[in-house]
Amino acid sequence: MTIMENNNNIDTITRSAIEVDKNGSNSIGSDTTANIPLPEIKRTNKSFQMRALTRKTLSYQKRQMFTNICCITLCPLLMVAIAGILAIVFQNVIDKNNPPIELLLCSNESAQDSNGFYLTDFRNESDSEIPKLPADQVPNSSGKTDFISLVNFFLAPSGDSLFDVIGNQEFCVYVFGHDYPVANPYQPNVPSNDTVFLRKDTTFLPDPKQIWFNLSSVYQLYYLSKTQSLPWFYIQSNIDIGVKQNVTLSISDLYTTKNTPNTQNNNGIIGNTNTNYYARYSSGSGFYFNESTELQPVPYFINSSQYESDEKFDDLLTKDIQKVINELSVIDKAILWKGEEDITNDLYNYTKYYTTTSVIINQMPWGNILLKSINTAIKQWNYTLQIGQDIRLNAASSYPSQGKRRLATQTELSNGFIRTIDNLSSDYNNNVTITPLYRLFPQLKLNAITFPIGTLVGGLLYPFGVSFLLPIFVITLVKEKEDRILVMMKMNGLKSFTYFLSHYIHFYTLHIITSIVFVVTGLFFKMEIFTKTQPGVYILLLFIWGHIEIALAFFFSCFFSKSRTALVVSFLIVLCGIIVSIAITYTSRQSKSEIPNGYNIWPPFAFCNALSEINYQSVSKTEEAYRMSDLIMGNPVLKSFIYMTVEYFVFILLAIYLNIVIPSEFGVNKPWYFIFTDSYYYFRRLDKKNNNNKDDNNNNIGKKSIIELEKGIKDIDEDETKFEDMDVKEERQRVLEDAYDPDSPLIIKRMRKAYPSGKLAVKDVTFAVDRNIIFGLLGPNGAGKTTLISILTGLYKPSSGSASINKYNIRTQMDDVYRSIGVCPQHDILWDDLTVVEHLLFYARLKGIPASDEKLAVQIALQQVRLEPFKNRLTKGLSGGEKRRLSIAISLIGNPVVIFLDEPTTGLDPEVRRLIWNIINESKKGRTIVLTTHSMEEAEVLCNRIGIMAKGTLRCIGPQLRLKEIYGRGFKLMFICKAKNVEMATAYIESLLPPSARKLDAFVTNVSYEFVPEPGLIPRLFTEIEKNKKKYGIDDWGLSQTSLEEVFLRIIGEEDAEAD
């Protein structure tokens, strides 16, 4: 005979014995390991969430070496290092083929030839005429040359080009007049006073030793043709400004008359300006300077008052410019490509070229003078100078720059003003002269061909170096969402704000480390963007970009549920964004057009634009590298900063909104219009609260609110509760009448949950669970079990009804509820790279255990689940059973009053299952455990009380024996015999059973019956069948009680098993 007991959990591991408690359910008697007294753990009324997240992050980051090295440090280091190494290699190749020469420009040493002209052949190292100094004797020298050449000229940049090549040689001193002090080597003493009449050139330069209008030096005349200019103006005035006689002279007339500047018959402001002469070379003089060379007195003025409107005058200037440009374009410029020796050997053609171009350029006025009013008595002159520039005219060597023209014009007008002031003596008027003079400071210039290949390559690589943190941020957020870690933390009381704030600090810390590596590497390789740009500029850029990266990470994470997809998509977004940005920036720079504002709407574009602009200007030859003072309105970099700042707040708000409204696998999203409805209901509640009786204190108001919530469903919908049995209805009445044990940790009243779609997931569920009870919540998929537990753990909000856990209301005291519950989800939700102890410490801190007791709490939890030997092992090295025990330990940490276990042994082998059953059974002491499972065996072994749900309704509730009594058929008897003996054996067995017995199965060799025993029937069956089984051909037989699985199947039909 085989006695078929349902409770087949005779434990060979812990030698437990089956016992029957006072409720009639089965329980496991534990061995001595469960009886060790555990110390009491203090628990505060607050949760140490930031400490928990910070310590968890630090522990986690210690084991992310590959990610940290590659993305946080190696990526920015390589991007800058590649650019720096290329720059070094490329420059060394150039220097090897073109050795650099270092010059001290505008030095105090004389570097002039015998005629007083500056020596310029500094490229010839063997030229001993140019003085030199050892490089180590000159402060701030580059150290790339042995000697420093001392020269008397200035090398201007060649233009806004990335090539660092020599531009035009400029003079170190400019003087706008001829009355200046002697100062060698730039302002030599003139031969004698009897030649002062010859000092009337228009070069704006100090006189050479032989004076400009000297017939003895051919080379000097070539320089005169190259440097002199012809100042003339349009002038608009309706007042008397005087007349300046415009008498053309020859060089012989100048020698004969020896005119002084103010002895001519001039009057008024214009007439009292200084008179100088412009030498008009002609083919008749062989393009040389001789006695018959024509001298044009300057400046001269043409009245343009006939042009009544600005538009007409602008048209006149436009025509002048276009005419000059057209004539210059047809001149043969091949002579300009010849070297310095060719100039000496072919001064005729050089002089001819500069004379020809000067004739054309001189058709262009220097500007326009608007004289509105003059009052010499009170020394008041109201006038406007209109002196513009044209990039094409600037390229013409004999047309002065805008600054020179403005200064020269202002000088002559000032001389005219001061000489016409009333009540001044004629001697003073004739002799006073204003002569501006400026000289450039000496400066070192490394005459080397440099090409900032590092900066160009860096413009492509820099954005990658500080942008690839974005995909890392995104997958970190999505991974925790995908692995349900975020949900697990929320079920343990973690607030969303704290979670995102912790990640914000975490991400920004990583960004700071990346930025430091980025900048330090750039400084090490002496990249121009770091060495020339004021640090505040790129630090501000990196500061803003770090916040933008985090805002974008939060934003992108809303759209992904799988980390692999998030990684690929976010990586492509970064990659494509940088490539497109580089292309747009390059195209805009080549076309010299401004990047449209719409380009800055996407934050990565704005960042790349600002970084490119800062990088490019650091090597620009016409503009200085960026300073903080350059960030003014209209500046493109500041514009990008402003766009990024505004976009940061936009994307942060979008991330918050999308996290609330986008559906996720866990939790319930709000409708897209919640920002309007929530505001409306908030103000309604506020208004209602203000209208309450002023005598009610806050506690009374709270009690009223809870009572209203409990009675939110005034009438029970019979269609929703028609499948409830009488025990469920009695349980509702018991709970609503407060007839339960006041110390019950879990009380649920009229709980109801309706989704926005209209589906009712929980229908008026009411019950209470006492301490020391394992309550089994059973039901098929879609029955509402998970929704009910999600409401109790704070993931979902109930539509109506209330619940209390450890006497804390889940609507108003959720922070206290979180510290009173433990949760073990169906699947192990763990970090692979944290140890067992680190997991338990994290959740201990969430539960509010102070730092002084957290290690003790962890030790107790480890002891309860027998994981002490594995406490320092990473969870990815644990077996399935060990991970399950860790999940249970997490639910036990902090000594919670109510524990929710969701299928704690699913997928485990029998030996491990029985070990976990022992752990669960031991853990119920002083607590309430809510167990959901699909294993009827597990429920039968562990649960003292069981509730079965289907389609949101609690169908039945009670101890196991009560359910078996109601839904079972007492006992089940089966026998096995040979086919020929079936009829005889069946007749015999039916004669022993009561008439109400029902035949369940009848096969060829075995038959089974179900029956409700009468008093004394069971012992009689054992006696009779054992005595007569051979007589009636019964080979084997068995007797068992009705199983919980059979009860479950009777309650849950096929329709109930199909989830809605």
C-alpha cells in the first residue's frame, strides 16, 4: 500500500517535521539555525537615499575600469593626443626643410644700409650687416634658433589664414607731419635747415637721411613711388571754409621758391591745412625723379554739395570704387613675384608698376567731410568724417588703410581749426603744428612656416573627445530601467527626484574628469585652443556642455526600453551630429557667411559651432584668441552659449514630462494633458481645504479624508463581486467593521484599480492579515495580483479604497510604508558588479538604518539566508539559488513588518527550493508575508492562509483546510489491478465507500474515487482493504486528501485563466 500524502515535504536537508498549526495549515519545523536570537536593529524615521546611491555608485564605478578608461579618460586623451602628435611631426618636417629664423622686430639697434634704408634680407644667415644676439640673451625667445636677428621693420600677418607665413614688411614708425624730434635709428637728423622745404612728401614716414625729394638716390625714389599717397576728399558744406590754392609745381620750382607751408595765399580752415606734394612720375621722365617731375600740392578738396541725398553720394563712391577695381584688374602683376635681387636690378619696371597702379588708385578719394557748423570764437566745430574701407582696395599697396587715412585727415583738420581760432596772433597761427607720431613696440617674431595641422585635425576630433559620454549616460539609465532596478528601488522607497539627482551628480562628475583630461592633454601638447584662448572661455563651454549632455541623456532615455538599442541609436546621434556640424561649419567659413540661428536649436550643433569658432580663432592671424571680454551680444560663441543654456531647461522639462507620460513596462503613465488636469484638481483641493471648518485640526481632516477614501465606492457592483464566496463577503464585513486584530500589519479596504483604458484590474478587494502569517495570494496571470501588490508597494495609485501597512496609510504615509515593507520580486533584480554585502548595505540605507547599525543589519540578513560565505562575492558569480537568497535577504533587511514575495522559488531545483522554503518559514515570526506563486505545492507547504483571485476579484479566502473543506471532496482513493479483476475490485471498493462517492477516473488497470468520509470510515478502509485486497485482485491502492491544486482548478475555470 502507498499512502499518498499531499504534504510531501519531509525535509531531508533540515530534518523538519510536518506540523499542523492552530489554523489547520501545514508548517515546517526548523532546525536549530533558525532559533538563534537576533539583536534589535534601530531604524530612523528617514531614508538615507543620497548616501545609499552615492556609496552604490562609488562601488559600482570601481569595477567599471574598461568603460572608465576608454570613454572617460582614453577617448578625450586620444582625440587631443592624435592632433598634438600630428602637429609635432608635421612641424618638424617643415622646420627641417625650412629652418626657422627668429627676429626682434622694431629693435633699437640700427639695421640700415648706407642710404638709411632698413635691411630686409634677414633670410640670409651669412649677411653680417644685420646685427644679431645670442638667443639665450633675449628674454622670451622661442629657443628654436641660436641667434636673434635685430631688424628695423615690422612683419604684419599675411591675412586671415591658418598658414603662419610672413606678410608685408611694414615700417616701425609713422608720422603725420614733418615736425618731429630726432630719435635714431628711426628718425634721423636731416642734413640742414636749408633743405626743410624739401620735406613735403606724403609717405607718413620719417625722412631718410637724404630726404625723400633728393635726386641723388635712385633706390630712394623707388621707395618714394611705392610709399607716397595722394590725399583728396569730397567735402560737403554750406558755410565758408576757405580756399586752398592748388598750384602745380616742378621739382626745380620747389628748389627755386623754397616755399614754406603757410606762406601761400590761403584762408579758412581748408586753406590753413599743411601743404605737401605728391610726385607724379611719367613716362617722359623715364619713371624717374628729376627736375621736371610734376609735384601735385595736397590735400585737395572737391565740393560734393550737389549730391543732396546720401543715396546719391553712395552711388558716386560705388562708381569710383568699381572704376578703380576694373582698371587695376588689367595690370600685369608678374613683376610682384620676383625676388629682392630682381628689385635692385630692375628698379625701372618696379617704379613703373607702382607709378601705374598709383595713378589708378589716386582716382579714389580718401573719404568725405561733412562740415555742418563752425564757431571759431568759442572754439566749436561740428563736422563728420566719413572714411570707409573696401577689401579690394585694401590689397592695393599705395592706398592707405582706413586707420591711416582717418588719422592723417583728422591731423590736417585740427591744424586748420587751431590756425583759424579768433584773437590769436598771426605768428602763433602760422607756426603751430600738430604732428601725431606712433612707433611699434619691439616684439619677437619666429619667421617659420607653421601650419596648424593639429588645430585643423583637432577641430574634427575635439567634439568626439567630450561627446561620447552621452551614450554612456543613456545606456546607464536605460539599463537600470530594462533590468527593473529602478522599479525595485522605487518599491523600497526611493524617490524619483533623488534617483535622477544622484545620477545627475554622478554623470557630471564623470564629465568633469573627462574635461580635465581633455584640457590637461591639450596643454601638454601645447594646442593653440588651450594655450592662446583665455581658460575661462573653454571652461565655460565645457561647463554648459556637461549639463546639456545630462539633459539630453535624460531626454533620450525616455524613448528606449532596451539598452543595446539605446547604445546604438545614441552613438549614431552623436556621430552624425558631429559630422554634420563639422560640414556645416566648414561650408559656412569657406563662404564667409554667418551660420543661421536655426542651426543652434539642436544643442550638439551649438556646442560644435562654439568649439569650432574658439578653435579656429586661436590660430587666426587677424584676430586674437578668445577672451571672456569678447563674449558680448552678437558674438557667435556667446550666441551658442545662450542657445545651449535655454535648450538645457527645455530638454530637462521635456525629460520630466516624457518620463511621466510615456508608457513603461512597470508603472502607470499619466495622460499627456495631465499638466492641465492635475493643476485643476490641485487648486480645487486647495480651495476645498480652505473652506473646511476652521475648528478642525489637521488630524481630523486627515481622518475625514481616509474615511472618504474607504467609502469611495458607496454601492457594491454585484457584477464585479458575484463570484465571491461567502468567506470573502464575511471578510469584507469583518474588516469594514474593524473587527480584525488591531495589531494586524496588513489591512486592505475596498481597494479598486481602474486603468485609463477602462479595464478594472482590482475589484473591491478587502481583507486583513495578522502577524506570524504567510498569506498566499494565488491566481492565474492577469488576475490582478501584481496590480494589488504594486498598489501596496507604491508603484501604482489606487482608484479608490485604502490600505494600511504597519498602521501607515499608503496614500498619506508612503515614506513610513516603505520602511515597513520588504519586496522580493519574481526575477532577481541585482547589479552584476556589486557584491552581496554592497547590495544589502544599499537597501539598508534606503530603509533608514543608521550608519552605526547598517553592518549589523547586513550581518543578520546574511545569517538568515545562509549567505555569509558569499558576502564579498560579486552577484554575477552567484548561482541561481544564491541570487534568490540574496533577493530574499534584501526583502528582510531592516526587519520589515510586511514582506512581499513574488514566486520566490520559480526555476530552482528541488533542493534549493526546500532551503528557501525553510528560510521563508523562519522569517514569518513577528511579520506578515504575502506570497504569490503558481506552485500549489509551495503554497500548500508555506501558506497559513490563502486568497485566490481571478479577473480582479477575490474569489475565496481562508486557511487551507477551510478551502479544501469547501471546494475539495474530502479524500481520494485509487487502486490498481489486472484488467480481468477490474469489475470485481470496483464492486468491492464501492461497497466500502458511502453512496455519495464519485468515480473520477476508470482505466484498463486503475480506478479512482472521490468521497467525503463519514466518522470512522478512514480507519475501516485501511483495515478492510488491506485484509481483502488479494481476494479481490487489488495489486496496489492509495488514499490521499484533496490537494490545493484541485481546489484551485475548481475555483478557476478556463475563462478565468484567460487574462483580459
